[in-house]
Amino acid sequence: MDSQKTVAVVEDNKDNRLLIRAILSDFYEITEYASAYEALDGLKASVPDLIILDISLPGMDGVELLGHLRSDVRLRKLPVIALTAHAMTGDRERYLSSGFDDYIAKPIVDDEVLLSSIDRLFSDSSR
């Protein structure tokens, strides 16, 4: 894994951000945002290599934020992983068809699921 890559985590739950940081910080530089609005501001200043985006955010949800990202020429090609507790039948397909590059259900019980998703997206984007 490339330690130079930056992963932005957009998640309103501090404990979830802490868990993701614990899983990823040995491999990637982590930037954290607690809201979609904070992320929009931060992403203007610093573009990460990948975004992990919670769906249920206060004010503006992850799907709406993804729409903003995809309409921004600087951010539209960034790989974005949907992170959600919405793990009902059909949710994965719905989020992937909304433009997310992958989908991870919360709680994250297997670190390798998240790590392999990121590795795959970085491999796909380098082609």
C-alpha cells in the first residue's frame, strides 16, 4: 500500500472516525470531516486520493454531497466509498447506481473489507 495517498473520511460520528483512523492510519494519511459542509470547504483546499463518505449526515446527506463532488471538475473522478448503516437488500446497488464507487456497511467488523476496497479502487484509478 502507498503511504503517500490521502483518504478523506466524512463521518459525523466521532467514534466511527476514530475506528476508521485506527484501521487506515498505518497505510494512508487521513483527513477527517464531521459534516458534508465541512468536507466541501476542506476539499476546496486539499484534494484527497479517495473519500469514505457516510450516507447519514446532518444537514446534507452523503448522496447529496456526492452530487456536489461529481459536479466539480476537480473532484468528479475521485473514488468515493459509501459508508452506511443502511444495509438493507438493494442498498448496495442503489448507492452504486447513485455514483459511489463502492459500498461498505457499518459497523465495520472486518478491517480487510475496507482495506481491500481502497486497494482495489486505487488499482483501478491507476490504470
